[in-house]
Amino acid sequence: MAKNKAPMTQAIRELKSHKAEFELHPYKYEDKGGAAGAAHALGLDEYQVVKTLVMEDENKQALLVLMHGDKEVSTKALARAIGVKAVQPCDPKKANALTGYMVGGISPFGTKKRLPVYAEASIMDLKPIYINAGKRGLLASISPKALDEILKPALVNVAL
């Protein structure tokens, strides 16, 4: 009889190392489905699904932005909030290299390179947060308090 064993990703390892309480939610990943696809597959409101975006400033310094699945990031507002001239999405290959995760499965936990994390302030009001667990087709539900304790994100108001 086969065991239904959850994958072990760097994100899951980091959550466990911090003794965070979380629950895994696998779903059928659809290419280019994004947060909407994950939300639909799991019967969630897209607002509850937090996407992890890899961006960079004008000096090519990378950063992570955590945003509601149904919102976009105002790059102008983000640049002003963090004190840089400009912010833009990172090239997918660079994002993969920096995080150790494939685009579509990027988690802010357990990234290959430690990057500054900025979170839309209102995601801290969610109970729980559904966020990528380091693999396409796998979300983890976690409390905002645990996310804050582990990542210590700077809170911003940059949603569109």
C-alpha cells in the first residue's frame, strides 16, 4: 500500500525549523494559473491566497513582495515606500536562481538567497494565509503571526 507522503521542500524545512504551525494543501497545478488557479482548485477566495513576487530595483537588487492573489503591485508606490527610484518584476530565470524555486512555486520561506521581504499590510489580517510551500501545486496555510515571526516583512500599502 502506497503512503500519501507530502514532499519536503526548503520552505517546509524552514517552517518546521521555526516550529511553525502550518497545514499543506496540494492541488493540481495549471501552468499560468497563478493564484486564481490555486484558489479555484482549493475552493478559496483569491484574496486569501498570497502570491510571492520576485522584483528588483534599478540597481538589480532583488526583493520579495507578498501580495493578495487578486491584487497587483503598484511598482511606483512600492519604489516610493522602500526608497528606491524604480522597481520591476525580476526575470524568471534570475528569480529561479535567487530563490531556488520554479516560478509558479516560489515561496518566501527557505529561499536560496535571503532577500528583503515586503508584505502588503492587509495580508496580516487574513486568518489563515495561504502561501506557496515551495513547489508548484502546493500551498501552506499559516497564521499571519507565524509569517511575521519567521520572515519579519516590512509592511507596505502598494496594492492595485
